[in-house]
Amino acid sequence: MTLDAVLSRIDADLPQATERLLELLRIQSISTDPAFADHCQTAADWLVRDLQSIGITAEKRETPGHPMVVGHLEGDGPHLLFYGHYDVQPVDPLELWDRDPFDPQIEETAKGKVIRGRGSSDDKGQLMTFVEACRAWKSEHGALPCRITFFFEGEEESGSPSLVPFMQENAEELKSDLALICDTGMFESRVPSIVTMLRGLLGEEITITAPDKDLHSGMYGGVAMNPIRVLTRVLASLHDDQGRVTVPGFYDGVHELPDDIRSQWQGLAFDHGTFLGDVGLSEPAGEQDRTPIEMIWSRPTCDVNGIWGGYTGDGFKTVLPSKAHAKVSFRLVGDQDPHKIRNSFRQLVRDALPADCEVEFSGHGASQASTTETTDPAFEAARVALTNEWNVPAAYVGCGGSIPIAGHFQDILDTTPMLVGFGKDDDQIHSPNEKYDMESFHKGIRSWARILDALT
Ligand SMILES: [Zn+2]
């Protein structure tokens, strides 16, 4: 059978595949630090050569920042695009690493073999799972089962400044039937997962001014309005007793979960006791009629991220301040419109201002949530393929954070993103001693082979 031969080839070639990954991990492609710009070029060159060694037409494409790597392999059937990033996070504090972060090694641990080194999980190891699956397929059958475009970025860890312009300028070339993105993890490190919901983000900074200068509370206290009093009242009013956000119209565009997703999530047996216990908490603080997993993945939030004003230094000063400030952010879901919510939030604050107070706002980003419809049969095919590889029912999951690339594929290329990844919770990405489980690497490669087989 076609697939069996590819899977056997993957198993047999694992030592060589590991060697190739170690080579890539030795390149110090830290994107945020200009001192490592040459290393980013080296990593891009390495990937171009590696893709070419499989017979893929690949080239380095310069941008104002670090280069992209784009490769094409013609073929019949659907056109798939694969995205990963070759840049990594800085390594400091270096003294907290047990080894040189760029001298990666295979280590035996209590939980099995791991590949230790910066970028092993985020994202070089994950990126190579797909490349190795293609290599095995090609060497077994001489050709891949469909047309594939490879798209590797070198600025993901530093805000992706060149990504949107590059996608816009090369939209025709990158447009495809499905964009596979490998930069996420497995639910609770054991359930293979396809991320279909990413929350959006809206940030607002408020400054409330009452008197036009700082005053002495002995002289003015009682008669002068204190802006901290106004600010705290407004902030306290943003949630009701049930944990719902009170900004008018806030829940417009928030949808109920489809039944199939709801039952999958119930089956995940998420233990919020452990999740909260790990950070010294016990009670979920969101909407009281929602499960904790809904609160994180499919419900919108409002959080005060910072609040300051008056005197906060050592000792004491009986100041009655002129200004009070806060930073407030909203995680958004479904079709919530960040601009409408911004306006509604600002109106709520203005309506709460007593006489003699003024407010100034400054916005900090506004991105809509992205939800991937799983109606395309490719999703169910990939889910079954993952289930078969891991012997655990794969799930469509949400992600509380934001992964902007997914939205860009949708908005700029009109291409549906499918996020599949094999990272685990203890991979320590962005931290010292980053690792990728050998199991993730090996089964990750096999998973892509199964997904390619299922999609073609
Ligand atoms: Zn990443």
C-alpha cells in the first residue's frame, strides 16, 4: 500500500531526519537581534538547499527584513501550502540553559527521548516534520500526491513585519486550496489537535483627568473630584456579578458552539482544578454559566492589564492626583467587531464621567477573531488521519491566544488555514532548555504523511 511504504520509509530514515534537524538547529537564526541577521540568511539558505535536495524548486526571497523561503512542487490534485518559521527566540538568560542552546543533543529523559536546543519545538522541529514527510513520500514514489507550495518565514518571533506585504505582493503565487500551518501543540500534551478558533485582541488605554494639577488632600480632599475614584468605578462596572462583560453590544457576533464541537470538548475531560491549581487558584472567574474550556477558547473577555495614578513610591504622600490611567484589553471571538466594541467601550466610559472630568483614549491594536469552518471535508479527513497515527481521538480545539498568520491566509489569500502541531506543554518554547519530544518529531512526520494521503 502506498501509505504503508511511506510510513516504513519514515521509520527507517528517522536517524537521518534527526541529523538534518540537528544541523538546522545549530544555525543561530534569532530574528529580533540584528547581530544574528547573517545567521537568518544561513538558515534560509540551508532550507533552500534542503528543499532542492528533494527536487523542489526553491529559492530565498529577500524582504526588507529577513528572507522568506518559497518552494514549489508541481503535481496533480489539490494545491496545498505549508507554512512554518525558521527564526527562533533569543536564548538569554544563557546561564539557565543546561547546555549550549545551539549545540542541540538528543537526551534521554524520564518521559522518553527529547531533542534539546533552541527552536527544536518552535518551530524548526515542527517545520521539518512536514518536509521529512514529503521527502519520504518522494523517495518512495518518485512524486508527491499533489501540488505543494512551501512557505517559510524568518520573522515570526519578531512580529512578522514583512509578512503581510509579502503575501499581498505574491498573492497569486501563494493562493492555494488549503494552508497547513505547523506551529501549535497537542491538547494537554496527548490529544492531537486541529486549532479552529483563535481569539482576536483589542487594547485600550484610558487617562481620566480631574483637577488640572496634583493637589494636597488636606487642602482639597472632600471637595475636589479624585480621578482614581472615577476610574476604579468605571473599571469595576465592566463585569456584572455573573462575570459577563457589560459593555453595550459586546456579545453581538458571539455564537454558540456547534453541537459537534461542544460534545468533542466535553470529551476532552479538561481538568480546570489542575489548570488553575498550577497558578494558585481554584475557582473559574469568567461567565458563571460557561465551562472553563469555553471561557478560554470560545468566549470573549475583558481584562484590566494595568492601573496607575497618584503616588506609588515608598512611604506615603497624601496627594489628590490630577490623572488616573488604566490599560484594558478584550479577547474577541466569533464575529465580534473590534471597532464597534472600541466605540461602545469609550461611550460607556464617557457616560460614567462626572462633572469636571475629562477622558483621553488611545487604542492599541484591534484584531478580529478567526474561526475556521470545519465543513471542508479536508478537516474531517485530517482529523481521522491524526487519530489513526496517535490512537487518541483528535479534536478541533480553540486557542486563547492569537496566531495572526491564520487570519492573513484567510483575509489576503482567501485560503483556509488548518493549524496542526505536535508541541507539548512542557516544551519550554521561548524559555531556557527548549526541547521537542522525539515522539512528536517521529509521529509528527508520520502524521503529515497520513494527512497527505487523506487529502489526495
Ligand atoms: Zn512559533
